[in-house]
Amino acid sequence: MKNVQVSIEVCLACMVECEKCSTECLTMEGHEECVKLCRDCADICVLCARLCARGSKFADALCVLCVQCCDDCANECNKHDMECCKKCEEACKKCAEACKM
């Protein structure tokens, strides 16, 4: 990654949007996959931020997983018209892009 600080901030912002989305979608019928992916994505994003912050030798490998998780989450959120899903989708796309660098 070229700019570790930006990636950390983008990962943490994505984690927040994923947590908000999973909480809001939790009571919505037909949003089970969205909740699961948002929760997984939030966990991966926060771990990615932590490993990047400490300069872990595993950070790059986790960033690859983070990109995949964010892409899957963004694709799922794109299927729903709720505002939280749109915000989550946008945050996931930004995070995936930042982690690809």
C-alpha cells in the first residue's frame, strides 16, 4: 500500500458503515446475507487497519482478503435500496480501492 494512513482511515470508515448497515438490516426480511457480509466485512476491515497500523508482515495478505470481502459486501448492498446499504456499498468500494494500492 502506498499510503498506509489513508488505508487505515478508509478501513475504519468502512467498518463503521458496515456496522450501521448490519444493525439496520438485522430486522429486515430478505437481508440476511447483507447482515452476514456486513459483519464479516466490518471485522476484516478493523483487523486490516490494525495490522497496517502496526506494520505487520501480514498486512498485505490481509489487504487482499479485505478487497475481496469489501467487493462481496458492496455487491450485496447494491441489491438493496435502503440508504444504509447505499452508504455501505460506497464505503466498501472506497476501502477495496484503497487496499488495492
